[in-house]
Amino acid sequence: MDVKTILWPTDLSENSLKALDHVRDLASKHGAQVILLYVGIDLKNYFPAYGNYPNPELYERFEEWEQQQARTRLDELCTSRLGGCPKLVTRIASGDAVEEILKVIKECKVDLVVMTSHGHGHGNRQQEILHPGHTAERVSRLSPVPVQLINPYET
């Protein structure tokens, strides 16, 4: 398999960062570009369920804050742990994680997706070991390219 572009979607959780060594090793082995993708939550999709809508400026301020926090964490991660990946691109998006991951796969002609089977999780380790997380399961099912799922509990 010819791997020129690897997509690593991360929610920056401790679990999702456990894919880092695999991503770095694969990129080094194949001389591949790495796209590091963070997808923030689009809160506008949640508030209709609660019946009241905060001021739209609050959405924008929160989204700006979240993206700035993500950019800072991604920059730190790239500097401290991904120095061996000279072909590194970071992207930040907002919305449904699966939709954004699939969009990047198509737009960037990704050859391989590497992600952990669980990100933030819900704290039930036994259940998480047996079943992939919602995002990982949907990406692996809908992706037009291979998806390598890393078990964060085994690394």
C-alpha cells in the first residue's frame, strides 16, 4: 500500500494521543504527510433541545476560544512530540466530527486514517474495550480509505 497522506483526527484527549507513536512511525516509514485534525463541537446543534438560545455572540466567542485553545495544544504537540514529521499540517474544524473527518479524507486525498478506538469516552473501560467509540465506529464504516484503529488501553 502506497501511503502518501495520513490523517490523524484527535480530540486531544489522553486516549486519542495514544495514536501519536503509530502516526509518527508510519509517517517516517512511508515518508508521508501527516494531517492533524481537531474538530470542535458546534454548540448551536445542542441548544434547541433545551428550549432557549443564548446570544449568538456567545457561540462565536466560545468557538473562537475553543479554536485558540486547540491551536495552542496542537502547536505544543507538534513541537514536542512530532518533530520527526517534517510534512505536518494541522487543521481545526467545527461541527460533526465524522462529517469533518470524511470531508478532509476527500479534500486532501488521504490514503490512511489512524485514530484511537476511543477518545474522551464515558469512563466505562470494560465496555469501551469491547466496543469502539461512536466516532471511530462511524469513520471506519464510512471511510473510503483504510482506517487503523489503535486501542488506547493496550498502548
